[in-house]
Amino acid sequence: MIFDTWLLYLFAILLIAISPGTMAVLSMGHGIHYGKSRCLATALGSVTSALILMMASAAGLGALLNTTEYGFTILKWCGGAYLLFLGIKLLLTKADGQGLKLAQAKGSGAPLQLFKQAFLVGISNPKDLLFFAALFPQFIDITLPQGPQLAILALTWAIVDFSFVMIYACMANVLAPTLKSSNKLHWFDRTSGGVFITLAAILLIR
């Protein structure tokens, strides 16, 4: 891959990563409640889902979904339903004397649970398939072997995605003591819940 092309791709995905979305909200929530080290699992879940979507796009699934409205609709509704579930769960949390704890099952905050949650949020948006299918061809030289180019694009995305999930989590973790001491942590969760519900509605109506 030509270095200038890679730099342009890097600039493009940095702009995308900076823009807050569902994963940014989720990573901030995890950072506040569970700390920076546990958010490594969140970042890995996000990266894993992105890599799977990239491979699916490279295999042509993105183009298939773009032409098959029925399959796209099913995936879209599944993704919207999961975001709606997360939003409602956050809205229903309650504050206690020690700060808010998410109303989850025993073992809340386990790395596997955080990984699973981030993975499901990342994999549940079928528009990411179309996004990768539209993005990658812009930076691939068809006169060169495509496998190595796809590997470079995917690895670059994974590093940037992992880094920004951790940045959001660390920034939120810094704010956690202030939010807990002022007993405002539950308002962060309720705001996050509202964001998830709004994003679910946008995903479902578009």
C-alpha cells in the first residue's frame, strides 16, 4: 500500500473515531463503573466486532445487504432492539449511598461480560457492514495484491478503535470520583440510557 494512501485512510478513520457514538457512550459507562483496566475487555469486544464486520464486507456481505432489503431490515431491527434494551436498563438504574451500580446479574463487571456487551453493541449495527464496504474500496489499489492491503486497513482500524475506546473509558474514569461524591452518577447513566434509546430509534426509523 502506498504510504500517502495509508495516511489519508488514517486521517479519515481518526475523524470517525473522534465522533461520539454508541461505543463511545458504552465505553464511558464502563470506565466510570468498572475502571480503566476492565475496559480492556470493552475495547477488545469493540475491535472483535469491527474485524468481523470488515471480513464480512470483504466477503461481499455488505454488497448483499445493500441489495437485499429483507436481510438488512432483520439485522437493523435486531440491532435497534439491543440498543433499546441497553437504554431502558440504564434508565431504570437507581442511586444508592455508595453511588450507582448497574442493575445486572451477579458477577457484574466481569471482563467476559464487558467484552460481550461491547461486542453485541458493535456487531448489532448492519450499517457498519455497508460502511466498510463503501470505505475500503476507496483506499485499495486493484493493481496490487488486495489481501495485504485489507490486512493493513483492518489492523489500522483495530488499533485506532482500541485506542479511542480506552481514551473514552479513561476520561470517564477520571470523572467518576467527582460524579460519585456529588451523587450524580445516576444522572450520567440515565443520560446514557436516553442516548441509547435515541440511537435505537434513529436506527429503526431510517
